[in-house]
Amino acid sequence: MSRATERRRNAAEWLQFGTAGVIVLVMFYPAIWMVYSSFKSNREIFRAPFALPSQWRWENLIEAWNVGGLGTLYLNSVFVTLVAVSMCVLFATAAAFAFTRLEFPGRKLMYRILLIGLLLPPPSVAIALFTQLRDMHLLNTPWALILPGAAWQLAFTVFLMRAYFISIRPDMEEAARLDGANTWEIFWHVSVPMVWPAMLTMVVLNTISVWNELLFALLFITDDAQRTLPVGLVRFSGYHSTDYSLVFAALTITTVPILILYFILQRHVIAGLTATAMD
């Protein structure tokens, strides 16, 4: 390869890298601006909205935490998200295993019916869900968010988990069956360890979706003690609509943990999605 060709290739790579960096900065800058604005006073936010704080006011975070009652909201959101995501991923993995490894009548039809869930927007089923939850006496309980949250992510999770199951060879499962293992033992001891990367991917993606869910939380929960963070933030921003430093502080407390979780696990998420896309 000549020096001129190598220089052109290096220049093209740097151009691609620079373009990608600019795009990432433009997309991520609102989050950065929100974080450092949470350490400003209201006067600073209006006087120099894009400048860094002249004095980092950590007390804004403490005040937002105490005034907004974010501790209770955090616990409610963590509990709802943990239970809903666990149920969704476990049931979806079992369903994907059945759709790819087991033979039973109506398998393809059931799978296609399940995928209809990908097409339904939440408002289209809100009234029906409200009626069902009311008749089951689950309104104003965490289960009013856990069950719909797990069910709403089920179709997408089954779709990706099934693709991952298809991408791996069933040799070890067949060997376990020859050794006398039953279907449950094969699923739990052989299949689940093999699809663990895809399960971790779905845990992260579903956590983001359930954590940020707002519509069902507004409709199904009216008790302040059972509200989750998104609803709490809506109410907080309404009460403190002119105190932007407190609003930004509350948003920072809510948003940053999820961003940190995603950045820590992003390599596993990308690897899992790449594996499912190879089918």
C-alpha cells in the first residue's frame, strides 16, 4: 500500500471518528447541560445558561431529594422495576425456549399472536387494563405497574430471545437429553447459561423502559405512597415550575443512575443485540 493511499485512509478514518464524535456530543449535550445546571442558582441559569456554575451548589441535590420525597419514589421505582423485569425476562426466556426447542401444535400461530403486542400502543389498552385491575383490586398497589410493565415488554423480549436461541446450536441440549435430563433440567441448567448474554441485554433494555414508564403510573396509582419516580417528577416540576435549579437537581438524581447502569453494561447490551441480529 502506497503512502498516499494510507494517508487517504487515515484521513477518512479520522473524518468518520470526528463526525461520530460531533453527533454523540450534540445528542448527549442536553443531559450534560441538565447535570451542571442542577448545581447553579436560578439567577445563574437565566444569566449564563450555557456556562459552568461559578459555585457548585451541592445543596440543590439535597434540597430536591428532601422536598420531593425522592427516597420513597426511588424505593417504589426500584421495587416495581426489579420485579417486573425479572418476571418478563424469565418468562420470555422460557417462552423463547419453547418456541425454538419444543414441538407442539399451534406453535407458529401462538408466536405470531404474541408478536401482535409489538404493534399495540399503550393508550389503546389503558381503559381495558384499568377495568381489569380495578376488578382485581390491584389499583394503588405495586402490582398495578408490575404486571402491565412485565406484560408490555414480553413480546419484544420473546422476539429477541427467540432469535438468540436460533443462533446457537442445540448440541449440548441434545447431549443432556441423551443423558436422561428432562425438559426443565435442560432449560435451566443448559439453555439459560448459554443465553445469559441475551438475558442481560434484555434486563438492561427492559429496566430503562419500566423505570421511565409514565402513562400507566399516572392512571393506575393515585396514592402518593405508591407513586414512582416519573410521576413524582411530573408533580415536582408542577409544584416548583419556577425553581429551575431544584427541577434540574431532581432530574439529575433520577436520570444519572440509569445512564451509569447503561454505560457500565453497554458492551454486554451491544454484544447481545449483535448476536441476535446474526440470525
